[in-house]
Amino acid sequence: MLTEPKLTTSGPRVLPWLALLTVYIVWGSTYFGIRVAIDTMPPLLMAGFRFLIAGAVMLAIVGPRHARGPKRPTGRQLRSAVIVAALMLVCGNGMVSVAETGLDSGLAALIVATVPVWMVLVNAVVTRTRVTALMWVALALGLAGVGLLVGGPGASVDVGLALLVAFGALCWASGSVYARRAPLPSHPLVTASLQMIAGGLILIAVGAAAGEFGRLDLSAVSGASIAGFAWLVVAGSMLAYTAYGYANTTLPNDTVATYAYVNPVVAVALGVLAGDEAFGPNLLLGGGVIVLAVVLIVGGKSLTRRFRPART
């Protein structure tokens, strides 16, 4: 998504905002959904089957019309989809799923909120553009926020798992930057379906190599975990992505990007209210600093474009 999308003026104006509200709430709730699902399911297998099922269902719906004949994905496009899936879904979401076995969902969401900051920095490195002072300030704030989450007042956090989430956020950002330039199918739902299928298969293979099938006891899987898994498949992987795609084509990019600092607020609230997760001063201070870093990145890019001198 290199360019600002063309805004669609037809249709009810409220629908794009309803779509964005869906992204706010649903994507924010997926962190708690992961925590509930992996309570009695191995994390890598849970994530793998989540994406495999969601991708297969979506491809079955959109594939007959948008992935056949001249629209059939090419070998280069399939390879790019696998690379994006490996970075974003396997190293990104997969690591979050593993980390949440010992990390509160709200805290994980706050660390993942640093993704927009990493995206700007990775993009600057890839395109060999100058890293501005604003980028360095946002990066420093983001890292300071993670530090406060892990070692701030009242913190009792597994540092290794927190670093695993931070690594996942960096991988997600890298995959997002790569996806902007990679050859991918023209239809976004076909692209998403292929990425989810590829990511699901890789995660299942990694889970099998890690011995998770030996730890999977289907008779011990709880109803709550099944409900969490179903929510992740239907709402998190299918509904929210579709809503995001619609909002992204009808609202300005900077408006849509606000999901990055609304999602962790939703995640923390759900974790505290529904999951009895701790809410200490480290979450308040660290989360506030991270949100400030994301606001600087998202808002700073908007101001730069708004006040950039016109070329003559």
C-alpha cells in the first residue's frame, strides 16, 4: 500500500466507519482470544490451524472468481505470498501465540503496538532514505515503553517471552514492508487467503517439529478454547481482515492507521476485565509511552504530507 487509496464516495458514509470500528474491536480482542485458545491447545498448532482454515474458506469463496484463468496466481506471486506469510504470520503472530503461554494478552498487545514504529524504520533502511529525528524519537520511545512494561514499577514479566513478542513485531513490520513491493495477486482477498494457507501450513509443520502433536489431547480441549479458536478463525482472520480492506479503500490511510493504538487499549481492557490479568503501573506507564510513539509516527507522517511544499 504505497499510495493513498482513492476514496470512495458512493454508498452510505457510515459503513467505512463501522468497518474501522470492527477493526478496532475485533483485532483488539484477538490477543485475549489467543490466550483463551492456547489454554488447552498447543500454541503453534492452534495458530496454524486457525490460519489454514480461515485461508481455505476464504479462497473457496473468492477463488472461483478472482484466482482462475488469467487471474491465476503466478509462481512469483505464490513465492511472495509464502515469504510474507513466513514473516508476518509465522514469525509475527506465531511468536505472539507462543509468548502468551506465559505473558498477559494485554502486555503482548502493547509490545506489538510498536509495529508502526518498526515499519517506518525498516522502510527507511530498505529504501535507503534518511532516518529523521522524529523516527529516532519514536523508536527510542517505543523501546523505552517496552522497557517500562518489562522492568517498570510493579512489573513481573518473563523477559524472554517479552523479547519474543518484540521480535515478532519486528518480523511483522518487515513482512509488511516487503509486501508493499512484492509481486502479489491483484485481489487482496486472494492474497490474504494464500498467505494464511501458507502461514498455516508452515506453523503446523513447525509445531509438529516441536512435538506439539504429542502434547495435543483433543479430549482435554475445553469449550472456552474452542470458542476462542472459532473467534480467531471467523472474526479475527476473516471478518476483521475484510473490514480492514474496505476501510482502507474508503478512509484516509492515517485514519485507518489509528487501529494500531486502539487495539492495545481494547486488548488490555479485555484482559483485565474478562481474564483477570494484572493492571499495574508498568502497563500504564509503558503502554502510554508506546502509544505516544505510535501517535508520533502516524501523526507525524500526516503532518509531513499536509505541510509539504508543493512542487512547481
